Amino acid sequence: MKGCIYLQATPFITVEGPIGVGKTSLAKRISEEFNYQLLKEIVDENPFLGKFYTNIDEWSFQTEMFFLCNRYKQLEDIDKHYLQKNQSVVADYHIMKNIIFAKRTLKQNQYNKYLKIYQILTADMPVPNVVIYLNASLDTLLDRIQMRGRDIEKNIDPLYLQQLSMDYEVAMEDFIKENPTIPVLKYNGDSIDFVQREEDLQLIINQLKETLYKGVIIS
């Protein structure tokens, strides 16, 4: 779009929200619409995740450390190969999700160790300039998890998912307060279905365009 001024030189968008809310689906559609590089988090490759959903206390630390190390490597690569070369990126996660999950699942002594490692690894990570936050009721999340049919998620405890959804609400409120210059676009998955309804997707796309191109200069 000629004459546009972006929020930063290179747009970096992240889509966040609890398990099953549709982060990857939306990130993929945004990638296609804007021709941005798509960054998808590693999920099925985590060898501890299936065990984690069966026994959270036993496998939480291994699970969270695997995710942290892989997300660190992904963001390091995306920064080097795309953002530093002025190529825009949309990701289906924000690195802050590691803290949301770790707070919920780790014992205090484990969390203290984890937090130190997290702070070291993320100190110089690229920072998104737009966040899209999705949330939905427990029934909607469970329905969508069932629809996508991942074997690894079949043992998710609904109570854990409900608590996680509430954790996201608190974390996003804190994020908005702590990052007033980063726009956060929020959508309720109970009332908007960007997978099944094209008009809902276009609503999000149009609002994202308005956010990215705010202050446009027409030459």
C-alpha cells in the first residue's frame, strides 16, 4: 500500500489466547491476506505434552522448558531471517504465553528457576507491534478442541482449560497496562467465528488494516 506509515518499520503481529480458540487459523488467514511470513508454534513435536495432559504435576517443568527453548529459537530465527530484513511476520503466539502457562502449572521453586531462564532468553527478543487477543467460553473452547481432533489434547482437563482462560484475561489486562503503545485487538470467540463466517474474518482484517495503517500519508 503506497504511502503507508506502519507502527514500526516492519509489522510484527502476534495472535494470542487459550488452547482451542483459533490462533493458528487466524494467523494463517492474516498471513495470506497481507503476504506476511507465518510463524507457527511447535506443539505436536513436544514429547512431553501428552504426558502433561495426563499428569500435570509430574510433567509440567519438562513441558514448559521444551516450549520455552523452542520458542526462543523460533523467534531468534524469525528476527534474523525476516524482521531484520524488513519482512513482516504474523505469529500464532506471543512469548509471554510461557509465563501464563508456567504460573498455572509449575511449583513455586520450579517457577522461580524457570522465570530466571525466561528473563535471560527473552531479554533481546523482537517485540510485536500489534497483538490480537482471542478468548471464548469453556464450552466453545472444548467444542473447537474436539473438532480439530488432536490425540494429544484428548485428555485436557476442562477445569485446567477454564483456569487457563481466566489466567489469559488477567495477563492481557496487565499487558495492556504495561504496554500502552502496543495496540491490542480483542475478539470474543463466542460471538465471532472467522473460520466459518467470511464476514467475521473481514471484520478482523479491516480492523487490523486500520491499526497498521493508522496515520497513512497519501502521496
